[in-house]
Amino acid sequence: MKTLSIQGGRGQSDIHVGESLDNLKHYVPENRRIIIITDSVVRDLYGKRFPSGDVISIGIGEKIKTLATLEHIFHRLIEMEADRSVFIVGIGGGIVCDTTGFAASLYLRGVDFGYVSTTLLAQVDASVGGKTGVNFGGYKNMVGVFNQPGFVICDPALLETLPAKEIACGFAEIVKHAIIADADMFAFLEQNSPKALVLERSVIQRLVFESVDIKAGVVEQDEREQGERRKLNFGHTFGHAIEKTASLRHGEAVSLGMVIAGALSVEKGLLHPDEQGRIVALLKSLGLPVRMEVDKQAVLDAMQKDKKRQGDSIKFVLADGLGQALVQDVSLQELADVVKRL
């Protein structure tokens, strides 16, 4: 096991890569009542391994990441007579973690919480960094707060029950981290993608740890996404718009978004065409889409609601070669032209 720490505005968050769900109870402060929030699938798979305590189950899928689910959680917490001394633990993927963190941040003006991440996407992205929130009006993460969990447990054994497409979605975020911050990690992924896909323990733990290390370093510099943290959105401007309009999984949409962002980076002279070719080839080798037909106007309409929009432009992340990224103001018109060309 390896541990990384993020020092956030509201305290320290420790991320334990390689730790087991079975040791969860050792990370909850002594004599604190535990309330677990999870989804029905995770509860069926791992419920017998949860520490003793009350459990709140929510549904599955992006459709339940709403204010209505928060309301359900609050009703259950009140029924349980949960006071400020409770410790809430989200056990699940990104949807469970985002929703749990937001609910804990609001209930009684804030109670302590932590996560056990059960998907690759959550281990390398959603559970790390302190972003919490739910969707609103069909737009992703429009309502939320920044608040760090006390701890995150990334148990590699939990990944073994994931469908192949869910594993691929996690790799999209790992590829993103490599593109924006670590060319050596990108090369390691190229050389070891077959081992990564079958979750060979040494390979997957290295990739999770290095991804968390990259994200932790960025978040410590810019917890509230005012500058440096924007680089973590590489591929997400188009990705979120495609996700909303084409009903794709998050990682699949981000993969397409990275292909488009890479192409724009080539056009701007920041990324060599051969490097763009390597990005496309790596995404394909990991079972991620690199091309599909989409409703171009619907994508453009969705991008206009992007949280990063400022007036007639968007803070857009470009690849500055492999292993580096930069943020530029790109006009909505230029992005519209890119959509039409690609």
C-alpha cells in the first residue's frame, strides 16, 4: 500500500492506494458512528464486508445523480437521528462518491466523510480532489461544493468485478493524466496496455498511484479550479457535451473529447501529428472510442452551458506536446468550426 495526502482548505485528505475494503474501520475515527452510502449493485457484491452500521442505498446510473437523491439521503439521515458526530462513508463509484460528499457537506452544515472507491474511474479521478456535486437540468455537476474527504481507499481487488467497458472508462482518465503531466507514464501505458486491461496487480497499482499523484499535486496548487486545476479538464469540454447528447459513458465521451482536443492542439502547432497518432492508437488499444457520429448542433448547444464558459469563449485545455498542457481562451465560434470539421 502507498499513501498520498492532499492538503485542502478544510483539512487533509489521505488517499490509500492498495488498501483493502476490509480495513475500512481502521480509518474511521474511534467511537464515531458510521453511516454508509452505497448503490444497490455494490451492496449486493460487498455488503457482507461492510463494517457494522446503518446503510443508505441509492440507485445506479447518471440519472440518479440529482437533487432528488440528495433529498432521499437527507430523509434517511434524519430518520436515523444522525447528528454531527456521525462519519459518513461512500462506498461505490464516481456517482456514489460525488453524491455522498455533497450530502455530507450539506447535512447539518457539514459532517465528516470518506470514500471507498470501487471503480477505476473513481479511484483515479472522481474520489480524489474534493469536487462533490450532482447534475441539474440535464447538465453535469452544475450544483456542488469543494470539500475534501478525510480518506479515500483504493482497493485494487474491487476492480475485478467491473465490466470491461467500466474498466476502459477509468483508463480514459489515466490517459488524460499522462497526456497533461507525464510523458513517461504515457510510454509505460503504451508498453503495458495488455497487462493493464487484465488488471495485472503491479501494473494497475502503479497506474492508479501515478494518476492520483498527478491529480493530488495539481489540486494542492489550485483546489478550487482557478488556474492550474483547469488542466485536469483536458478532453472534458467536448467530452461532457458528447456525454450529454450521445448517452455515452463518461470515459467513452472523454476519449472522444481528447481526440478532438488533440486535433485542435495539432492545428495550433502545440502537438506533433505523430503524438496525436500515439494518443489515438493508445485509446483504441484500451478499448475506447476515437470516432463516432454525433449530433453536432446538440454538442454545440451543450458546450454553451459549460461551467468553464466566460462570455463568448471557453477556458480550453490543449496538449503542449505529450506530458504538458496549457489553457487558452478559445472562442465558441472556433470550437464550432472544429466540430464541423471533425
